[in-house]
Amino acid sequence: MATAHTNLSAFDPNEVPSGKGLKIGVVVAEWNKQITENLYLGAEEALVACGVEKSDIVRTDVPGSFELVFGAKLALEKGVDAVIVIGSVIQGETKHFDFVCQGVTQGIVELNLSSSSPVIFCVLTDNTLQQAIDRSGGQHGNKGVEAAVTALKMVALARS
Ligand code: DLZ
């Protein structure tokens, strides 16, 4: 893709809609934990930099990326302003990768169509562990940061 050699994670908090007073749900998959934890830390840091109180970041852990949809549904039912789902699916020897990616993607699409609060997709779908490392605080930035910025932009859009 066009982003292959680009770090898209740099942002200026002054140019992002304020997160002051917002409650943000973050659902984190435990599979490939070293990756998803770094994505979470990136998202948390960016949300706080944009004015979200740490105590208003409501984290839920789920076993794998396939469970992110159900976790997001529960977070929406609790009445958050936006949800970020964080996962890392890495290609293995079987077709499991395809089914997990398809299931979580379609599930998040459906939640977005039925909810008035946005659900932001922060699921890495990589061929190798190195690609995931590069995108979770490595040479291509941290997609958790980008998801946090996206969440605040989508909340502002929903309120405009
Ligand atoms: C089973 C499985 C496999 C093989 N790989 C991953 C992965 O790379 N990333 C991930 O988040 N989850 C994986 N899972 C677990 C599934 O997402 C799910 O938790 C199980 O199929 C149980 O529903």
C-alpha cells in the first residue's frame, strides 16, 4: 500500500477535536499481546494528549480479535462516546487469519451502521510479526495513536 514507508502517526493535539469530557471505550485483544499492548499505550497517550481524562478511558480485554465485536457491543451499551477496538492478526499456515479478519471487520461495520457512537478499527492484519512491530510503535508509527485521533474526529462529526 501507499503507506509502506510512511509514519502516519505524528499529530498536533491542537488540530484534533478536543476530547475533554468524553468517555472512550477501548477493547483490547489478548492475542499477540506485546503488539496490542503497545497499540493500547499509543491510543491512551494520544487520547490524554487531546484532553480525555485517563479515568474516562474504559478498557476491556477480550481473548482474541474475533471477540472484539462483542466487546465493542458491550462498551456501546455502557454509553461511551466512541469505542476503539485493538487487535493484531498475524498470518499463519491456515485460513484462520482470513476468517478472523473477515469476521471482525464485518462485525465492526455492522456496529457502526447500528450505533450512534462510532467504533474505530485498530486491528493490524499483517503477514509477519515484524510488520506488526513496525506499526505498533516501530518504524511505521503506532496505529493506536491514529485510532485515537480518528475516534475524536468521528465523535466531533457525530455532534456536528
Ligand atoms: C485462533 C487465533 C489465531 C490462530 N490467530 C489469532 C491472531 O493472530 N490474532 C488474534 O487476535 N486472534 C487469533 N486467534 C484467536 C481468535 O481471534 C479467537 O479468539 C478464537 O477463534 C476464539 O473465538
